[in-house]
Amino acid sequence: MSTGLIALLDDISLIAKAAAASIDDVGVAAAKAGTKAAGVVIDDAAVTPTYVTEFTPDRELPIIWKIAKGSLKNKLLFLLPGALLLSEFLPVVITPLLMLGGLFLCYEGAEKIMERLGGEKHGATLEDPIADPVAFEQERVAGAVRTDLILSAEIMAIALAEIADTPVVERGLVLALVGVVITAVVYGAVALIVKMDDIGLHLAEKSSAIAQKVGRGLLLAMPKVLTALSVIGTGAMLWVGGGIVLHGLHEMGVHGPSDIAHAIQSAVVQAIAGAGPDAGAVLGWLTYAVASAVAGLVLGVVAALGLHSGQKLLGKGH
């Protein structure tokens, strides 16, 4: 699982272990909890660059810094205390809340796909003219922080589910460590992504032929990279959201959906049994991820259609 979508969280696991070297139990728990949140982290990293479009290059990094500070505030001041209180006094609600978050991810992913396929767009778009740049920046930062709150809640809930049986102090340390490290990695990656075209332009203007070639390559690659990130983020939404709902249903005694996904996974593993254990493990994991994404897409489409129909019935438009 240390390739593709999980590579980013493997690095987080190593950082978490190093940071908690004096308290090994916290380091191990943080690594495990952080890895489980991989899909949401990837979605966070894929979504955030869209919030700095339409700005001049000199405003990109300050805006990302504002969003990163808002993200850290979300995790440490609001979500961490709430997660600890729930896990200590109302642990029974953690799974339903996690499922609601998973359903929201399914809805977001499905709506993106529906819009790309020509469906009606919902929410604000970037086509409107910018009358007040300062107000526009404030609005964009506030919107990013609100979106981050939802994604951060899902990250913290996934992490909490992995360490629910640990002492409360250790739980708090693990959640704080996961929150800080994930915020640093995500927004560090976002900063690098949004400035990559500027780096490419700078290299393209150098006298060195090699630097010019690398610069032009970056300039040509960045639109494709951003498109790929968008696709990966949407897929991660569906995969993680669907998986969370399937697992939650299983925990609540509804075994059918997750049993079907596991049955498909087992069939694939058995079909390629001669290819070796590594191939079976990788393809089996991919099969379950795809099955989770399909389940997430179905749930998301149902949620999106239901929400949009309800809004029209209530006369609220968009």
C-alpha cells in the first residue's frame, strides 16, 4: 500500500514516528491513524489549489498560509476537543458520525462527476467578475477554511476510530500529532503545486539549455498535473467515503454490502493465485477500493439527487 495514493501518508507515518520517538506508543498510533486517513488527505491536497486560482502570483503563498492557519485552528481548537469528548463520553456516536462524513464525501465526489458529465452546476463558480479583490480574497479564504473543516473532521474521525481504545491523554497526543503533520504536509504540497508554474517560468528564462527544457516541461505539465489531481481527489472521495459507509454498516450489524465487496475481492485474489502473494495482495486491495468507490458513487448520486430535488421543492434554488 506504499505506492500511488498511499505514498503521501507513508511519509507522514515516518514523520509521526520520528516526532514521537520518546513516546513510542503515540508514534505508532499516529502512523496507523494517519495512514488510514490517506484518501481524505489526498482529496484535501487536490481541492485546495482551486482556491488560489484567479489571484496574482504574489498573493498565492499568503493565501495558502491563511488557509493553513485556519486548517490548524480547525483541527486543534475545535475538532480535537470535540473528538476527545465524544470518545470519552459518547463513543457510540463515533461510527454514525464517521458514516455521515463518509456520505458527504460520496455526495461531493458524485456531484463533481455529474457536473463534469454535463449536469447542472451547484454553488459558486469562477466565471463571475471580481469587483473587489480584497473581499474576493477574504471570501475565498473563508470558503477554503469551511471546506477544510469538513475534510479535517473526517481525517480526525478516521484517526480517532483507529485509537479509540487508547488512554485519553495518548488519544489527544496522537490526534494533535496527526493534525499538525497532515496540515504541514498538505499545505506544503499545495504551495509547491501552485508555484510550480512560476518555477517553470523562471527556469525557462535561464541561459542554460537544460534549465530551459526543464522549465518548459513544467509549464506544459502543470495543467495536466492539476487535472490529474482533480481526478485523483474525486476518486479518493468516493473510495474513502464508500469504504467508510461499508465498514460502518458492518459495525452496526448490516453485513451484506461489505460482504459483497469482500466477496469480489476474494474472487479476484483467487483468480490470480498463481501470480504470487504480492500480486494478489495488491490487486485484492485495488479491487476492494474500486468496489468501495462504486458503492460511494451510487450513494453519492442518490444523495445529490435527493438534496437537489429537496431544494427545488422548498424553493431555495441553489
